[in-house]
Amino acid sequence: MNTPTPFLARPLPRSGGFSLIEMLAVIVLIGIVATIVVQNVGNRVNTGKYNAGKAQVQSLAGKVEAYALDNGSPPQRLEDLVTRGGNAKNWNGPYAKESDLKDPFGNPFQYKSPGEHGDFDLVFLGRDGQTGGAELNADYGNWQ
């Protein structure tokens, strides 16, 4: 007759879990992939903002031209599109909102009237907000 083996005398089954080293390796790999993804997304966001800034120059230039049609000349300052300026005889504004006067990176547009390229020059200074630069830091004017 077979006698049953007591519970404590039986060998314990080996668990099939992961070792600490395997878990750390997976966490490091996830961190590397996440870093690469975040950098690529950040670059795409800045490219999108730069392209939006170029489009905003053209939109704001149209608002300056509407002001000029009503008043005979472009405004002396961009702020005159939002509130009536001193030389506005037939001001039918506001022509723009205060938020329209800043680029997507939060920097003010550069404006000069009379301009070197026409009745007025409107310039987007790019991501860095400084004159000059290349790629996403390049300047873009309403005459381009």
C-alpha cells in the first residue's frame, strides 16, 4: 500500500516569472524608444508652429491692407489694428485681436511702415525670435 507523501516533503514547482535583470533590460529599452519618439514629436511640433507663423504673416498682412484701404495708409504700429490709432480717420476696427500680433512661439511680429519692400514690412523672426537664422530660426517677411 502506498502512503501519501506529506505536503512539505514534495518539491516546490519553479515559478515562470522574470528575473530582475530581464525587467531592468526591458525598462531601459522602453526608455530609449520613448526618448526617440518624444524628440521626433517635438521637432514636428516646432515645424508646424513655424509653418503656422508664415501663414499668420500673410493673414496679418491682409488685416494691415484692410486698415490701409479704410484709412488711406497702413497703421504706424500693429497695435493700431486692435485699438484706434491717432491717424485713423475712417477706423472700422478692430481689424485684429491682440493675440494676432504674436507669432506661434509667443514673440511679437516685427513691423515697419513705410517698409523697405513696400508700404509696410511685416516679419516673422522664427523660433528663436532673433533676426537672421536658418531652418526653423529663419526670418519670413510678407513680401516673400
